[in-house]
Amino acid sequence: DLIQVGDSQYKISSKCGEPDFKTTSYEMQYVRKPGTYILRKRDGDFERQPFLVKKQVEIEEWTYNFGPNRFMYYLIFEDDVLAEIEMGDYGFHD
């Protein structure tokens, strides 16, 4: 309820604190180039489709461990923006 997909890392860390663990990786993805389109002919008509470019994206996974009575959460960021929230098993004590 506090956070949602599309939030920035800054917003999430200010609400949830620093994660217990972070990993960073990079992958190539096709992303939409803002404000650009291509026209494709389909069934005799032209339709506008977004123009995609291949770009290296930084993927960061943050892990929050809230202890053995609550579930762990994994937050997946793409270029500093929250893309996915996954719930794991119960947490643990260090």
C-alpha cells in the first residue's frame, strides 16, 4: 500500500528504509523511444506503432527481510524505477 510499480528508488527508500540486500545486473532490452512512431501497413490500413530502440538497462533487486513473522519482499528496479514487486517466504533472523 505504501509503494507501487513506477515509484523511484528514492521514494521507496524514504518510505521503507534501506534494503537488507541489493544486487545489480545489466541487460539489453528494447525500449520505447518517447515521441517517435513508425507506420505499419495492416489489412490495407496504416497503424502507428511505437519506435523501439535497443538499450542497456540497469536491473537492481532489493531484498527486504522483516523477520520470521512476516514475508520477505523483492523489489525489481529497471533504471531506478520500480518494475516489479515479488513476495517470498517468511523472513529470518540474522
